[in-house]
Amino acid sequence: MKVNKGLIPAAGSGSRLGPFTKAIPKELLPVGDKATIEHVVEAMSLAGIEEVVIVISPHKHGLSDYLGSGKRLGVRLTYVVQDERRGLADAVLAGEHVLKGPFAVVLGDNFFTPNTFLSDLISYHIECNADATLGVVEVDDVSRYGIIDVEGGRVVDMIEKPTQSQAPSKLGSIGAYVFQECIFDAIRKTQPGHMGEYQLTDSIKILIGEKKRVIYRKVNGIHIDVGTPQDLMRANACYMNLIDD
Ligand code: G1P
């Protein structure tokens, strides 16, 4: 199996980073000397991914102005528009016509270091012959993440943004996944969930229910969901080696 395709959802509104995001897509806010999303594209390129679909929403053409064809970053980029914001699962489905075979998904507004995390996730997915592999870290605030329940290396349940008491573990999805094409059928069967949106977490639950091989990999390193000004500051401090986290 070879995983040489990727998809980066970048259609979110970034309201918590306003008013910057009235003018600039949140994925273009800088972490160090490059936009947040450029770090993600770099991680994909480093992992051997050659073709990347960027899912944008209307008015986010700044992303294609910044990233261009992808040549500078060693990948070929295709931009797909998600007309309405209907959740992460819907954003992934928007790329179906471009993606054939297994592919990686990494959220465009998340920062990870070291950027080899994706190579590791893909190798593990291939080695385990999985249908879906989720990158996870131990998190403090479970209410910001998709939290997994595990048994013998497999993911047996997943809850999107649970309360402390609902959370089956502290293992939170970092928004980096590797999927076989069966995820598209699972997304089509997904009903709107948390916040009335089509959640990728619920599509993954469908795969689990269908006895597909859904596994997880604990990622060594730092993950920051760059959703607030504080997160952006933390990601910058982390990138500049000013803090460990
Ligand atoms: C998304 C996913 C969630 C994941 C998180 C990582 O949530 O739905 O499962 O843990 O990214 O940052 P969002 O932050 O887009 O609301």
C-alpha cells in the first residue's frame, strides 16, 4: 500500500481569531516564518504525499494566493470549494472526486512539531493494514477534542467534544488521520451530530460499527489546535523553541 494523497480541510470560519479572520483565513496566520497551513503541507510533502486537496470555503481565495500550485512546496495542489460549512465529514467528502486510494487528512489550522508525525502515522497505517488510523495525544481539556475509547490497539468508540464525565479516556484526536476509501461511504451514512454538523468522529464510529480496522497511534510531540489568539501565541513560542509546550 502506498499513501501519496492528502486532504487539508481549511473551510472553517475562525471566529475565535476575529477580527483578523474577517480579512485573513485563519490557516494563513503565521507560526514563525510561515503560515499555519504551510507547516501542514510541509509535513505532507515530507511524508511522501504528492497530491493534496485543499478544501476551502467561498471568500478564502487567500489560501490559493498564498500556496499557489504547490510547486514551491514539492506537492501538486487542487482546491475544492465547500459551498456551505456543514462539518468536517462533509469537507472530506468534498474531495472524493479527486482522491483515489488511501489518503491522509490533516486539519489546516493545527500545528504539530516535529513535522515527521505524519510519516509515522502513515507507516503505522500501512504496517497494520488499517482502514482508518487516528493520530492522538493525551489531552487535558477533553471538551475540545474527539476522544477515543480503546481496546487492544483498536479504537472501539469515539465521542466528539465530551464533558469530563462522558470522556472514555484522555486520548484526543489531533486532527490527523489516514483513511482507506471506505470512509466516503461511512460519511454518506453519517447524520448531523455535535453542533448540527456532519462530524468526522461520527463517520469513524460508523466504520467501527461495520467492524472495519480502526486503530490509533499516539503521536510523540506537540499538537496545538490554533483556534484562539492564545493558541497562536503558544504555537509561535513553541516553533521558536521558546517553550516546550
Ligand atoms: C476537530 C475534530 C476533533 C479533533 C480536533 C483537533 O475539531 O472534530 O475530533 O479532536 O479537530 O483539533 P475542531 O477543532 O475542528 O472543532
